[in-house]
Amino acid sequence: MNAPRVLAWMRIAVGAIFVVRTTPLLAPFGFHFTEIPLVGWPRSGFHVSLLGLPTMVVAALAILRTIAALAFTLGIRARITGVIAAACGWIVLAEDAMSYVNSLHLLFLATLVLALADSATELAIEKTPARSMNTSVWLARALPLSVYLFSAIAKLNAQFLAGDAFRGFCEDAYVRGAIATLACPHPRLMSICVIASEIAIPIFLAIPRTRRVTLFIALGFHLVVEWAMHPDVFGWLMAVLLTSFAITSSEP
């Protein structure tokens, strides 16, 4: 698959997820990501503010974030608008630290990474050499690889290895449906399988010979997690980021 085209489609997909996750656009379809005008919109009541910005500033940054995300999605000054959207996203999120969500952090990071990667338009205009294109591709690939590795490292503790964390997920009904019926009776085994998967997937994705098969395995892994736990937009983002491993024009 052509690298500039894939990166461009990845930018559009991440930008679209950014917009629907930080606005109430999908609320009519049952996706209640936010019940307020925009994610991070100033609200009354107790909250932990890391920066202590005035209410009007936070509201303005939330609006600017949305405008920048729309421009990023449409490819309008994608590099600068992507950086602005990500930066505003983190600043607004810092104003209500207790509402921190891993998916939002990954969303802003994915936006920043794709903003820094070469777009198809810039490649055509600037005639970016193949070496620079390879750098952009591996920049996009580095993010999902690091997500797997750091997630596995975080789980390498006695509680998770013993299955206590997974057992808690089952008891609190975070794991649902047919997957819960199959997995919850074996919390320790499932915990070990999850860690093993998160270690093996990035290793075999990095190897050209095993990359294609591992890509389908990784997508299947996130499909199962999405089906069983519905982890916000985390699975959506990982599916988009994994698309970078379908690029063949930038081998190895």
C-alpha cells in the first residue's frame, strides 16, 4: 500500500475520531462521550485543576481544539493544526485532572504523531525523498508499538499476574458477553495471555516476514477487547494506527 496515501487516510480517520470523541456529534446514536458542549468544557463543582487557568481561557481552548481538529481532518495546514489540536487537548484535559482517560491521551498523541508525519500533499509539493517517507512511516508505527510494550510492562506485577485485576474486571462487569463466559473462570490464565500478546505483537510487527500475519492477529485482539469491554475509542485508534503496518512501499 502506498505510504503517503495510507498516512493521509490515517490522518483523516484519527481526525474524525478526535471530532466525534470531543463533541456530542454521536450522542443521537448512543455514544455519550460527553453531555456538555465539548469535552473539558468548564463546569461548576469540585475538580482538580493542574494549571489553574481562567474559565474563559479553558472554554476558548476547547473551541480552538475543535476548530483545529476539523482543519486537521480536512488536511488544512495539517501539521500546524494537528499540533494545535493536540496541545489544546492536553491543556484542557489538565484543567480537570480527575477526568483523565487513557483514550484521550492516546487520541492527542496520535494526532500529534500524524501531524508530524509527511502528508501526501506535502510529499507531492516538496518531493520528499523516500528516506524521509520511511521516517514518517516508522514514526507512525512507533506509537502503537510503544503502547503495547508499555502496557505489558505496567501489567508485570504480582496483582495482575495472579489474575486479581482481571477477576476484578469480571466482578465489576467490565468484561461482558460471551467473552466474559469464556474468560472470567480463568483470570490468571487470561492475564498471562494478555501480557504475552502485548509483548509478542510489537516484536512480530517489527519483523517484515511476520508483519502481515501479526497485523491481522493484532486487529483481532482489539476486536475481541472492543466486543468484551468497549474501552472508549482506544480500539478505534489502535486499529487506525495499525494500518501503518500495511504499508509496503517503505520496507523494511
